[in-house]
Amino acid sequence: MGDEVAVRRRRQPEQTGQPRRIPQQRRGRERFEKILSVALELIEKNGSDALKMSEIVEKAELSFGALYQYFPDKSSIIRTLAERFNEQGRACVEAELATVANAETLRQALCNIADQYYAFFRQEPVMRDIWIATQADRLLQQVDAEDMEFHAQALFSVLAKLEPERSRSELIAVARLTMQLLAAAVRYAISLDDAEGQAAITLYQRMLPADIARLS
């Protein structure tokens, strides 16, 4: 009995939270994208908590072996989707911060980022669900942490130009907390109905200091 249990355990896909491999051949890429497309449909319909590998297999018309060839578990699928959505968010942040020339334009850039993130999550309920999932799943928390650090470093680069005499440790602390608070404001806002959510974002924007670089 012990040997049989050991065999069954070895056959279970490892819980990694990451894709097993990214296909290079056209047929493999098409199958990879099909899996992600089906997963998005199922998440939109039932939420990420209810996502099941068996349903993906059935809807994508694949075998379990074909699915596990690319994704060992559902966390790896959600991680891949989250990273793709994060790329869109990073592009937004980079574009807004590229316009910053002084304290006033920095504050406006952060206001714009909050507006765009809020609108994006309102328009993409699947993304909202996935974003929340990255907070709840231990294997996915790294994705959110890496994304937050990317935003913090982007803001730090701007702060360092605006306040070159300030210490790097002070500025990175300001950058990290600023981006964490922005994300928290958006998460709170999207938990409300649209009118209340927009009001929450507006309130957050009013609370932003006139000169963020001078904090700490």
C-alpha cells in the first residue's frame, strides 16, 4: 500500500505556481494560448477560486498530459495571466512617469495612474479577480511583490532626479510606500460600487501631498 501511495504522489504535478515551459514551436504556442484563453473564460464566468484543471481540459479539448506539459497547476495559469496584465500596468506607469518634470507634474502623474488603474479594473473584471487572487495565494504573492517593486523603482528613478541631494534610502522608502498606498487605494475603490469607488479615488488624489519627493 505504501508503494502504491508513493507512486500516486509522484504522478501528481508539483505545486510551483509557474509555467512548466514556454513553447517555441507554433503548435505549442497555439495550445499554450488556447489554455490561457479558456482559463480566462472560466475565471470570468466563475471566478479564479472555482477554476479547475479538469474544466480547462474539457473546454480546451486537451488531455491532462497536454495541459500539465505547460502548466503544472492552476496557480501557474493565474500567474501567467497576472504577469500579462501587469505588463499593461507597467506600461501605464512608465508612460505617466516619463512626463514628470517637477513636483506638480509628479503629483499629476500619480493621480493619472490611479485613474487609469481604477478604470482598467472596472472594465476588466477578470483582471480584478486575478489581482485579488495574487494576494490570497502564497505562490502568487511573489508576482505582486515583484510588480510593486518594479513600480517603486520606476518612481525612485524620478524622485532621484527631482531631489538629487536626498539619500537613496530615503527616496526608495518614499517610492515604495507611495506605490503601496496607490495600490491599496485602488483595491479599496474597486471593492465598492462604481460611484463610491470613483469618489474614493478622488479622495485619495486629494490626500496626495503637493511635493511627494520631500516626504520623510
